[in-house]
Amino acid sequence: MKLYLKYLSIHVRSSMQYKVSFALLTLGQFMVSFTALLGLWFMMNRFHTVAGFALPEVLIGFSVVLTAFSIAETVARAFDVFPVIISNGEFDRMMMRPRGLIFQVLAAKMEFSRMGRLVQAAAMLAYAIPASGIVWTPDKILTLVLMIVCGAVVFGCLFLIYAAITFFTIEGLEFMNVLTDGGREFGRYPFAIYGREVLKFLTYVVPLALFQYYPLLYLIGRETGKFYMFLPLVSLLFVFPAYGFWRIGLRNYKSTGS
Amino acid sequence: MKAYLAVFRIRFAHTIQYRAAALAGVVTQYAWGFMELLMFSAFYRVNPEAFPMTFQQIVNYIWIQQAFLALFMTWFWENEIFETINTGAIAYEMARPLDLYGRWFCQSVATRTARCLLRALPILLVAFIIPGPLRMTLPPDAGQFLLFLLSAVLSLGVVVAFSMLVYISTFYTLSAVGMRVMAAVVVDFLAGGTVPLPFFPPAIRTVVELTPFAAMQNMPLRIYSGNIAGTDAALGIGLQLFWLAALVFCGWRWMQKALQKVIVQGG
């Protein structure tokens, strides 16, 4: 942990060396999610509700997904550039060192410009928390925290799977973008609006809906069972297949040579 | 002219090599288009009256958009051009007896066309045979289809002419990844990449429809779907011609100026 903090401070300092470039990149990232919000607002402005959700309720779901995604991307950015780490031999060097591999990969790169999105996510929450008319009892606050934390873990797992695929293909697999970037883009709206089949997929296969849609129902009082409140914890089970896949990939890994 | 054709051919052959990447892209874009359409149909169920296009029009809009993504999306930058400028290889380029603006323009058009050809057909094929309301249809009539083709070519021109401005700005800023991301995102949004322009609030829409951004993907996609037809389509194509000429002229002039001042650092 101490070592990780040390790496963290190195990365912060190194990205602060290029302040203007860092600021522009952060702003760029902010614009990416801002246009997504603008599009959402245009649609909600015209139709007022979607699948029974009003604007503040949709925004809570959106900001949970955006926050979780940004945290995961900041921390686990290295998995995103894993094809580079593999193909330039950096990974072979890591295998020599007496530290956990996942730890080393995580520490290799952190991308703070993704924080630009967090600003927007926070702003949306600041608007939606009072506007949604939810009475914020401790259990609801806990639900919201669970949604964000578990969401970050699930997105982290997706990045891990993406990296594990690289063991086999050397290049990144574009299709994974549907689950990572797609999860963020389509997570703007509660996942139920995409129909029953998609919801099932996002519940049992890739548990994005477990930390967004179901607990959201509990937050806005549409479901009162405590079961819905703790569903984000169930999504943590996704860690096992993701880690297992990483192990399998690792066992099959042959260096790319130099 | 022959030289430019050669540039086009080389680039085209180069890009067409990456077939596996294209296949992965096809699957991704297919899934993406499907999700987009499910989202629009959720809104359609809320209130069909508030829907500014027919549902079939949005279906065609989204499928054509996914199929021709590589033609119309600003963020398909030609990274080689950025590298040429940053590494100083621009010196060789300038030594060649070929107008650099024209060369880069051809190169961009070739890359985009090749990428698009690899991806468009499989996506369109699937979009035409899936059962149910998400199936794509042909445009209303042959005339409309010809207008679409014309508009698509012009739209590609406008997109490339716009990205040329961004390439040229690299002469002054050297590295501006942030700017690039921002430009691409804002432009694609205003061109109807996230939400088609008819869904914009009326006041904003009126303004945006006059900008060069409306002359990008917005125009061919809406002409294909039949959302813009007749005189409106002719006017739209006129607007595209105007912006294409304006952007190319500005870009070409700016490039001449930039090249006079350019200093290649180091040897």
C-alpha cells in the first residue's frame, strides 16, 4: 500500500509537469461526457420521461456510472494500454520483480485527466440529489455509496478482462469497447430502457445493471425490499471470473520477444 | 492529378490490409447501433407524437451512421500527419513537388474510404435482414438515393477539409491532444453524431443547421432516411458545396502561410 502511494505521487507529479497539456486533456475528457449529457438533456426535454424515469432519476443513474467508470479508468488505465506494455517487453520485466503482477501493472500508469468527468458527475449528483425528491435516510446514502464503489470494481474487472485477452491476441480487442465505453455511454439511462434481453445480459453475464438499475429502483422508492439495496455487492462476484480469466491468460502467456 | 490518384491508391491498399481489425470493428459497431436503436425506441414508446422523425427514419439514420462511421466521424484522425509535423519529417514532404494540402487531403480521403468499404457492407447486410422494427429499408426512391450519394461525397469532403484545419494548427501548437479530443467531440455532437439534429431544441437547431457541422454526417444520413427531401435536399447540398469550398479555401491559404514560417527543429 505504501509503495502504491509512492507510485501515485510520482504519477501526480509527472502529469503536473505539463500543466497546460494536462488541463486541456482534462477539459477534453470533460467535453466527451458533457456532450453525452447535452444529448440526454435534449431527449429528456422533449419526452420528459423514459420508461417511467424522470430527469433527476436518470441523472442519478448516469452519475453513478460516470463516477464509477472514471475512478476505474484513473486507477486501471494501465490495463487499457496493456497491449503496449506487452508488446514493448515491459511486462516481461515486471514478471522478474518480486511484487504482484496486477499491482505492478496498476502502478505503471495512472491517468488523472479522466478526473474531468468526475467534476461533471459530481455536478449532476448535486443537482439530482435534492431534485429527485428522495428522502436521504442513512440506508439510501449507503446504497448510493455501494453503487459507486461496486461499479468502479466491475468496470475495473472489465479492464482486467480486456488486458487478459491481450495475452492471446497481443492487440487489444475492439469489441470490449462495447462493454467498457459502451457501458459508460449507454449507462446514461437506466439499463431497463433497452428491453428485457439486454437487462438480463447486464444482470447475469456482465453485471452492470446490478449496481445501476436495481439499486436505483430502491433509491427512488419503486422497490422497498432491502434485497435491492445490497445487489451492488452481488456484482462483486464478477471479480472471480475476471481474475480467473487473467490467470488463464497469464499461464498461456509467451513473451513477444524483443 | 495522376500523382494524387497514386497517393490515393497507395493509401487505399495500405488500409485494406487490416481485415481482422475491420471485422472486430464491424461487430462493435453493430452492437453499438443496436443499443442506440433500443434507446430511441424506449423514447418512441413514451410519446410517438413528440418524435421529430418517423421511427423508420431513425432506424435508417443509425444504421447508415454505423456503416459509414469511418467516413463521417471527425475523430478518425490521420495520425501520420501529426507525426510528420512533430518529428520534422515534414521537411521531406516539402521537398516533394506536390502540393502538400492536396496530398494530405487525398491521403485522408483514401484512408476513410478504405476503412469504410471494409466495414460498411457487412453492417448493411445484417441491418437489411434482421427481422422486426429495427430492420433497415431502402430510401424512398432512386432519386433520393442519388442525392444521398452526392451528399455523402460532399460530407466526406467537408469532414476532411475541417480536419485539415486541425492538422495545420499543429504547426503552431506542436502537441495538443486535448484540443484534438475537444474539437472532435464538439464537432461530432453538432453534426448529429450523438443525437440527430431534429431532436435538438428548435432555437439551437436553427442555428446549428447553418454551420459547417450540419454539412457533415447530418445531411447524407437524413437524406437517405427521407427526413430531408425535395427542395430542402437541394438546398442542403448547396450548403454543403458552400462549406466545402470555404473550408478548402481557408485551409489551403492557411497552409501556405504556415509552410512559409515553418521551422524544422534539429537535424
